[in-house]
Amino acid sequence: MNVVTRVDDLRGLCREAREARLRVGLVPTMGALHAGHRSLLRAARGASDLVVLTVFVNPLQFGPDEDFSAYPRDLEADAEVAASEGVDVVFAPPVDEMYPGGSRTTVHVAGLTDVLCGASRPTHFDGVTTVLTKLFSIVGPSTAYFGRKDFQQLAVVRRLVADLDLPVEVVGCPLVRDHDGLALSSRNAYLSEARRESARAIPESLRAAAAAVEGGERSATAVEAEVRRVLARAPELRPEYVAVVDAAELRPVETLDGSTAVLVAVRVGSTRLIDNVVLDVTPGGSEADLGIVVPAEESESPCAAR
Ligand code: PAF
């Protein structure tokens, strides 16, 4: 496995791979790799000849009062995970390699980025789309893998790639849950056991929403109320938003019909968690996609051992 920190080195390795007619798979991350990232790496490994993992805590996507400094960083541990998943190249650049002399150019996807998470994190998605445009440009034609936990991010990335005709195929991979139901996130590391216990109400609320829809509920207001009712059982949780939207354009719906997403952002203390369920609603019924459960040996939750 090659670990490189320079843009030119990554560009060169990807160019050589393509000249040899190899398929390049890209998994962009901010490190602190967990089983959710492993599932992206496995998807990339299964479909590519050269798997590139990028590990870069991107300052542009953090607001001034956010956790950029505190964000977990452990390149050695990440490299071990990468090696065990058969990654070929790890790109872990320092900030001044990605943004020499700062960054004056911003890539902005209008509309999709000023709602939901973008409403409280107004510069976040511009940071994401700017760094991804750079990574896509360095890596070149490739397939890039993203988790569906970051549902809005995935919609924004798809739009970025389509609007700019970037030579990248975007693959959305299942949201991965721990055994206690919590969606895997690098930020779960911030939670005490007590807060983690409270946070379990988040996936419960989404299961309740799915059950209501399976029981015939089609009113978005009623589904939202069901989510809020379950979240309210854990007084430590402060919902930032609960939204029922069409899954492609993220526009609020009144009546559930077709592919609909219930998206939540919740604060637990100072930790902000997001989660979602996608509901495929047809005249014949509904099917809920709550993601997949992590294999027991990769769990971070004490519940897995029980
Ligand atoms: O999802 C993430 O980890 C980041 O937003 C990404 C896509 C790697 C961009 O920095």
C-alpha cells in the first residue's frame, strides 16, 4: 500500500493506473475510519483495480465554532484499516498541500445546500463540494463511493458531478448501523455512554416513522410528529430538524408518495448527529430502507457483546 501526501504523487499513480486500463475506485473520507468506511472500501475493492482512500480533515467544511480542531485524527490506525481492506493508495495531504496560499475558489451547488444541514451550517457544503472537486480533478476518471447516512451530501455530490460533467460515477452505499441502532459516525466517539443511550432514540424515532407509514400513514405532518414524539422521550436530545422530503430534490412533501426520505439532525450535548430512513411508498404499500447492521466484530457499541 502506498501512503502519499503530495497531490502530484496521487495524480501520477492514478494516471499510471488508467494508462494500464485499470479501474480507479475513490473513497473520500476525513479519517477516523469505522465500519461504515470499511463498507465503502469493500464496495470500492469489489469493483475497482486501484482503490484510493483519501484521509483529509477539510477545514473548509467546518464553521468557526465547529469541531475542526477536536475532530479525531489517527492516520496510523486509518492506515491499518486501509491495509486490512486491501486499499492500494492512501492520500493524506497536509492542509497547505490542498490549499497552498489559502483557497479563493469555492464550488457552490445552489438550492440543495441551503436547506436541512445547510441551514445551520451555511458554509459546510461549499467546503465539501470544493474539496471533492479538487479530489475528483486530481484522481481523474473514477468511481467514487459515499455513504447514504450523509443523505444530503450524497444528493449534493450527485448534482455537482452532473452539473460540471465531472468524469466520476457516484455510488451511494448503505447507511451502516451499530448493534444498538445508532448510525455509525466518527462523531459517535464524542458520546459518553449515557449520551449514547439517549442517542438511541434517534434510530428508534425513524423506526417508528417507518412503522407508521407501513401502517398506512401518508401525512408528512403526522410522520414528523411521530419522530418528534419518540425523540422527546430522551430529554437530552435537541432536534435541529425533522424533515420529510422527496429523496431526489430534498423538497418537503405534504403527502408521502414515491421515494421519500425522513431526515433528522439532533444535538446530544454538543455533538450533532444525523440519521435517516428512506421510504419507498407505492399505492400497494411501503418499504423502508434503514440501512444495514455492522458485523458484530466491527461494532463500537457495548450492546454488540450482549
Ligand atoms: O463525508 C465526509 O467524510 C466528507 O464530507 C468528505 C466527503 C470526505 C469531504 O471532505
